[in-house]
Amino acid sequence: MTLDSDVELQTILGRFFDFIGEEDFEQCFHWAKSELQLVGSPAYQLAEQFEQQPKVELAELADLPKRDALLLFCACYGYARHEVEESNWYLHAETLVRSSITALDALPSSPLVKVLQKFAAIQIDVCYIDRGIYTSQEWLMAEATQNIDTHLACVNSFAAEFSEKESQLYAQYLRPEFSAYRHFSEGVAIIAQLCDMRWNDPVKLTATMAKLRPQFIAAVKALTAADKYIMSTDLEALWPPLTFFSENRQPGSGELFVERGSISISYFANVNHIVTRELRQTLTEVVASAPQNHALYLSDWGAQTPKSNMLNDIWAGIAKDFEDIYSWQLPQLSLPFRNKGGRDTELVFDVELIYYPMGIFALNLRAPLEYVSASGVRHAMSLGTPFAMDQQMHWNGQQVGLLEEFAEQRFAELADLLNEYFSHYQNPVADLLFYNASENRFVSTLLDRVVERIDGKDTSMTAKSLKGHFAYPVFVLPQRELRSAVDDWCLRTVTSDEFNLNKDCYNHDEFVFTNHHECILGLLQQPNWVLEQSAEMMEVAAAVNNLFHLTNKLLDKQLQYSLEHAVPSLQDKKISAIKLRAQVKKLTDEGACLKQFTQDAHWLLELINAGSMMTFPDHTRMVQKVFNHMDFDKLHTRTQKTLDKIHYRQEEIISETAKLYEKLRTRNGKRFTRVLSGSMALISIGALKDIFDILNGSEMGFNISGPLQVSIVTFFGMLLIILLINKNETDK
């Protein structure tokens, strides 16, 4: 039975399009999943696992009832649309849309089913439009609109084969949707055409915008009239940047490209202070002795043997105590990057894991930027943010979607490895490796050479000319989650030059901006050794800053635990002297580790505040300002307060536990005395009976037996009991 003759399927289809019309995609998913759960359908398990496994194979749908197949389509499509609107998981959403098409393949083929598949396929192209918007790649938008036109043409051909009922269903549910997609596609195509012109003659851009504006407004109004709120607002927001380009770009200026530069994306994890010393010692021994195999070689990651690193000579103040820096070179990570015109271009990251003293791991990903457009640089910067779009990345034979997930996976595996290696501690150690890839991250972008492209010819930019260029804000504006249009950075207020940190170390036309999560180094007039120094300065500063940030989180948890877990009372039946002794030792050891960390932290803070961290005064002033812009002062102040609270609470607990231990020993000693006394009493009574036996067996002429013997033994037994009771009263 096909869809046009199955009333139950038609009812499901109607409910589905009710949700689509209301733009309530999340509820659409939950409704479809609940319907599958009610009948115990095997498709329910597929829907339950969409987040982990969005791909559905046709073989999994063998013998699936038609009703369940259509509900699975609804669930896949609803979840995908929800992801597109609420997240940046576009690859994940595209996979779910393809799964929805697969679910329709499980239904008997008909023209209406084929049209439903085209309806779903258009959403994949909408994802590409969003990719084009968020990464400022207008050519992706243009290609997507062409694909939508192709899908709509196929729909028209399938519609010619409809039965009467299919025509009714199409007119009721699908025609309004396709009409909306047509208006949206027409509007996006206009934007893509104008964006392609934005770096050409601004006069010509202005004239073309005036010509196409009525068509664009008509598309927006048509979507508004059709109550397609999301599409209409998304489309309308694409126009303002083009207006700004046409009105503000200087005649004769061109698009900027970074001829030579680099980007470094780092994630940080903090090692629990109870193992930092031992880990540092172990790494020293491993590097020095180079055993053939070792757990810390990270061989499962394809890592090279760890090596010892040295800081640059600008770090005289901390060089000695920071000499134990170790690193592992991991396999490269690559992703397709801005492949306009079918070019096989990739962004290739060198991946390195670094361990710094005081217990901070940094997972660094560094890639060169060569002839990347200014918009492309901003795209690369966004890869290290929590709002990055998922990509088709490849690392060590694995597919990776997000750098944040990549970091989370590496740190989770590293935590397991360290817990296994340090199994002589409490196993597993709670929070042995503490991390949060969404918060503890840093993106450093270095610009070495920048060119301006006009009519296909590149001209080198000076630092001064770059700062005066229309596109200068693209480099210095902090990353934001909001990306509503191609190159919408032009609509934002540029970072004030009062935050430029160039004054202490660099030339007056150069620029250095930083905050807690990112920095930009615009050093167009410096030799390579200065570039390396500057990049390292930012990396170390970010590592120190994140060390204290993560330490605060870990200390907060420790303090909360200490406050919530009081010392047990003497009446607690579970306590024992052995447990208390072990608890005191554990707290004492942790306190010693915490004290050592406190001393190290004080040492580092004093170096920073006193200006003794760096070799040269200009670097000292520079790094102090870097820490200031990273809000380091607030972090270390909070760290110190929390450390003081934990030290005080731990000393309290140790003191109370020690007192309880002594009381328990005293109580146990009294119990032992009572037990011993009782035992001696029983022995004494038993001995008295033996004396009677000996006397009765003698030839002394008398016999003590029967009631008389019992009376004497009972008398002495009662006398001993009275004595024991009196002793108990005295012990209390």
C-alpha cells in the first residue's frame, strides 16, 4: 500500500508538516520518537542514538513497518532542522538529513515519496548556505542555490506523475514549503552575486545593489507573508554588510591576503597537584634513560618519543625552574579549507603536546597561513572557539568533527593513562587531569606579510597601510558567536588602539591585541627571531593563565568536598583506628603537595609582579600587560584565597581526626582491658573448679561436691561480676 492510499501514513504526514509549519523542529523529533517508543519499534533505538550515530543504513530498516519508516523520517528531519537552528553541527545535521532520505527508501516507491526526498535534500543545501555565511564563502551559497533550483525542477517533473490523492497532499503540505524555498534561494542567489563583487569597483557594486534590491525585498516579503519567520529574518540580515561595503570602502582598494603567517590553537589541562612532582620526575627519567617502551610514550597516538624543551632566552627569570618542559610530537591534523573552484586546499596543523612544570598540559595545533584571504584568516580563527562549525578533519586514521572534541578525547585518554600509571594512589584519582576545552583554550594568530590584491596584482602592505585599510578590523576584532552575514565584521566597532600592546616591544605601526582566549600579533616589520619570541611569549602566558584558571576550578571542588565531609563522630560504627590513621596520612600528604604548589604559585606571582620573569625590561613590561589583559590578577587573587581556605580547613580536619584517633585508641584500650579482665575471670572460675577436683581426689578425708561445690563457684563468679561492673563504671 502506497502513501496515497494509506490513511495512517497520511495522518503522520499531516502531523509532521504541522510541526514544520510552526517551525517547532525539536518537538517534531520528540513526537516522532515517542510514537516509535509506544509501539516498541526497533527504529526507536536508532532515534535514541542520533547524537552519537546520525547515520542510518538501509539494511537496518529491513522488515520495518511503513508507519515506523515514515516516523523515522520525521525524527531524522526534525532533529536535523533543530541542530541547524540551535548549533553549528552542520555535518552532523547533513548526515541526519541523508538518513531521513534513507528512511523514505524503506517505503514503497511513488512520486510523492520522491518529492519528499527532494524536500529533505534541499535542507542539505541550506546547510551549505549557512556554511557560506559563517565562513564568508559566497561561492558556497551560489552553488547551493543552483542545487536548490535543480531539486525544484525535479519536483515539477515528479508532480506530473501524481495520482489525484498525491496532488491533494502535495498542494496541502509541500507546495507552500517549496514556494518558500524558491523565494529564499532567489534572495540568497542575489546576495551571493553581490558578495562576489564586494572587492571590485564599489561604484559598480552600488549600482548593482540598487538594481537587485527590489527583487531581494520581494523575496523577504514573500517569506514574511508565508509566515516563514526564520527564513525571512535570516535572509534580511544578509544585506547590511553589502551596504557598508558600497558606502565605506575606499575606491582603488582591494582584498587583503595573508601571504605569510600562522595560527596556533591551544587547549589546556591541569594535573592534580598530588602527582605533579612524581610526574615531572618520571618524565625526567624517561627522557634521560630512553627505555624501549613506556606508557608515557603515548604510542597509541602515533606520538614521537618525548623530548625535553627549553624556553627562549627572554625568560631568564623562570628559565631554571621551568627547564623541565617536555613535549610529544603527534601526527598532523588536516582539513579541507576554502576549496573554491575545486582546488584541493588543506589547512594542515602540526600537533604537539607540551607539559609545563607546576602541572599544566598544553595541546597545541599550529598551521601556516599562506595566501589566505582576510575572511579566511577569520574562518581559521573560529576553529578554536566553542561555536566553530564541524569540519571533515582527519588525524591518525580517525575522522574529527571539532577541534574542541579532539582536545576532549585526547585529554580523556591521557587521564586514563595517568590513572593507570599512578595506580599506587587512590585508583582512580578523582580529577587527576582537570580540563574544559570550551573554556581553557587560546587562539594565537601571527601576521608576518600581508598583501592587497587589486585586479589580480598583489601589493605588499606596510603596518601603517594595513591599519588604515577598510579590512583592518577583520584581524583585530575578537571572535564572536554571532555571524549573521558574509563579512559582517565590517559592521562592528573596531578594537580601540588604547588596547594595543605594541608600545613596549614593537614598532608604533604594528599591533598586538589579546584577551583571555585569543591574541593577534600584527608584526609586519620584524625578523623571524622576534616573531618566534613573541609567539612563545603568548603561549607561555596563556599556559600560566589557564593553569590558574583550572587550578581555581579544582580547588573549588576540593574546598566544597572538605566543607561537606565532616570528621566522623566516636559513635560512628564504621570508623576504625586504621581508617583514621590512613585518613590523616592522606590529608597530610595532600597538604604537603598543596603547600608545594602554593610555594610555586607564590614564586611565579612574585616574578610576574616584580618584573623578574623576563630577561629584558621591554619584555617584562609587555608580559605584565599581557597578563593584565588576560585578567590574570583576578585569577591569582582568587587562587590565593581558595588555597588559604583549603589549608585552614585541612588543618582543622587533620587536628580533629587526630583527636578522634586518640579517643578511639583510648576507648579500644579500655575495651581490651575489660575483655581481658572477663577472660581472666572465667579462667579464675575454671581454676577454682579444678582445685575442687584435686581436693576431692586427695586422701585428706573430705569431699566438696554437689550443691556445696556449685554454691562456692557461684559465689566467686558473682563476686567477680560485681568487681567487673565496678571496673566498667570506673572506666567510663
